[in-house]
Amino acid sequence: MKIELLYFDGCPSWQTAFENLKRALQVERISDPIQVIEIVNAEQASQEKFLGSPSVRIDGRDLWYEQRENYSLSCRVYTTPEGVKGSPTVEMLRFKIQSAVSA
């Protein structure tokens, strides 16, 4: 399984997302490595179809996919049980990972 975390350096939430992703994978007993990809400019954002920082992809599919025509270095927000946050919770990630694995 290919697991990627995409971010840009100015994002204040990517490290929390990285820790939550590591924890979710641990609980799900998935030992595949996480490839951390820094998006450094608008051209790369477009090439990667970067939906904002932080983004998590499994086997090339964004876990929170949305249709978009423009890609940029931007922060991403997630609706969590505690309200809107800059990164998904461990439980949100677990649910999405389970869905991706069973697809």
C-alpha cells in the first residue's frame, strides 16, 4: 500500500496530521511506510493535484477527495467531532483507511 502525506511548509497542522496518521496506521496494524511529500510551489501543487495541506492519499487516492480545477499552496480544514480543525482525527483517519483497504 502506498501511503502519502502531502503538505507545504507554511501549514501549521501537517505535523499533527502526520502523528495522527501514524497512530491510525498503528491501530489498524498497517506497517507500510508513510511517504511525506512537501509541496514547494504552484506548479508542483498542480502536478500533484494538491487539495491543501495536510492531505493524505492511499494508493494515489485522496482520502477526502473533492473535485477541483485549481490547485495551490493552501491550508485544508476538516470537520471533526470537535469542530473544524486543521487535520483529521485518528478515528477519522482509521475510518477512511478501513474504507480504502476494503475497496
